[in-house]
Amino acid sequence: MLSAWKNYLTDLPPADFEKQIDYRNSKGEPWSSRVEDVLTHVLMRSAYHRGQVALGLGAAGLLPAYTDFIHGVRQGFVE
């Protein structure tokens, strides 16, 4: 999955970040957004869900995983 993202972002011409894309959300509603905004959403949404999972685990008395990106890079989990 990481290589797919890397390839996509490497091959994407800078002007394409501003392009509008049409899509349907999980409710089937039609939307149009800039590529740049969709990519920002994906990044922020993943952080939001990591926080939700950590909160839920903590509330259940469990120790959440250490998910800081820089830690993953330092440990060699991320290239």
C-alpha cells in the first residue's frame, strides 16, 4: 500500500493537485472535490480514527499501541 501511495504522488503532476474529481461518498451522495483536499482529508481522517481507537482501548483498561509516525520511521517500520 505504501508503494502505491508513493507511486501515485510521485507521478502526479503538480497541476493535478488542483483538479476537481467527482465521486460518491459512502451514502451514495455525489460530490466534487480537489485532489489536494481529498488527500488532506485522508491524512487527517486516519489520525482521527487512530485517536478514537486509542481512546476506546484506554477506556477498556488496555494500553493503546504507540502509533506516532516518526517512531515508526525511527524503528524501521516505515521507509
